[in-house]
Amino acid sequence: MKTFFTVILAVFLAALVQADFYDSPSSPVAPFRPGKGPLRPQLTIAEFYAPWCGHCQRLTPEYTKAAKRLAGAVRFTAINCDAAENKALCGRYDIKGFPTLKIFDHGPRGPGEDYTGPREAKPMVRFLSDRLKALTAGKVRAVTNAKTFERFVVAPPEVDPVSATGALKKRIVLLSGTKTEVPLLYRSLALEYSNFGVPAAAAGTNKKKNKKNKKAKRAQAAGPTVEFVFVEPKLVARVTAHYNLTDSLVEGASTLLSIDAEGQATIFDGALKREPVVEYIESYVNQKPAAALESDRDEL
């Protein structure tokens, strides 16, 4: 009998070591897969874990809950350091204990920053929300009064500094239904798309080499600068009247617009979630963000 239970325990532990806490397709946490997908300049938190680790097992429901709260705004990923394909990555980040949480401000590049705060969902959500707000300070133009209405709605976009042809900046406008605070998803998109011409992640530490390759990189990856404008509910009627959209909006619902060089507005009629909005923005500007074009090696 003892031998039987020993065998069962050994099989169970072997299966546990190979397990992935976040393999479910419905999980808001994306397990890291080497070489899969573009590297986007999105605020990212990564959990380095081992399936046998009790602290990791206790963190899983809290980490998942936080990921659900910030779905679309912050990228949550997890790296099973017991998996053979991830051992080199965990070694590169010098992971010595589990779980280790790291924050990457502009997508999964560089050494990251250790998250040392509480391991419960609520404080993690608060920390990441505040971090995203700080990262996007000045990237979302808030229309809160007549002056900002004239500047960011009526006045045409300025000449794009990354354009070689004198083209105007692109403009995306979110008309808020009821909230006066900029949504975190909109902030996340502004972080990702506000300036395609300046990749969010540094090219490296070799300044001489970076300077030499700067023009070549811009020529290859530079895209249009996008202005992200947020209109508070009290000024939505003024904006809709300016663009003659009064009959096209649902009262109390948020609406996303894109503005062309002639000052004509086009309403986005899809769901205000990351994937459809990303598709809309990339179609509008006809280019992916610069950092997404630089995936030349496995990073988080």
C-alpha cells in the first residue's frame, strides 16, 4: 500500500511540475510563449513562477482577479520557470525565488522593475492603475472647457513632426457617456499609439551605435503621430454639434471618433474593447506601432 501511494504521489508531483496555472483559454493571464506575437509598448506585469511553489499557488487567484479588473489596459503574463523552454529566460532575469513579479512600463523589454507591493488583487490593481496614469500624463488631451474644446476639437491637427511630407497628425476622440475620468483602456491605447515615430523602448545602451542607426530606424519604423482626445460628458453635445453627429449617437453611451485631415468625423461602431479598437486605429493610421515591428528575439 505504501508503494502504491508513493507511486501516485510521484505521478501527481510530476504532473504538477509540468502544469501551467493559466492554460485555460478563458484566463485573462497570457502564459508566455517564446517567439509568439509582436512586442507591443503596453504596460506589462509578468509573474515568474514554479507550479510546486505554495506562494505561487496562493497568488494565482489574486493575480487572475487583478488581470480581469485591468483587462485590455494592462498586459498580464506568466512564465513557468520549470518549463524547459522558459529556463533560459528565467536565467536571463536572474529569478531566484517564486513568485517574482516584474513590471515593464513600455512592453516586455529590458530588465523590468520588481513589484514588491502586496500580492492581493486590490493593491495590485491600484498600483498598476496609478502607474498607467503616470505613464500617460500628457498623452491624452482632455477637453474640459471652451479653451480646450477650441484647441483639441475645432482647431485642425498640427503638422506631424515625424512626417517627411508635411502631413497632419492623426486625431482620435473619445466622447464620454457618463465618466469624467479617462478610461484606463484609452490611456493604454494612448501609450501604445500616441507616437509611432518614437519607439517606447530604448534601442539599447550603445549610444554611439544608437545615434548612427537612429535615422535608419525612423525611416523603417516611423509612422504617424496620433492625438488622443477625451471629451467630458458636459461638452459632448458641443462636439457632436460641431461635427453634426447629434442624430448618430446613443445618449449616455461613450463614442469613439476618428478625424481626417479635412475635419470630417467617422464614428467607430464596434465594441469599445482592446482588440476591435486596436484594429480600428491601425486601419485608420494604416500602420502598426513602431515597437511592434522590432520583435527580433524572444523577450517577454
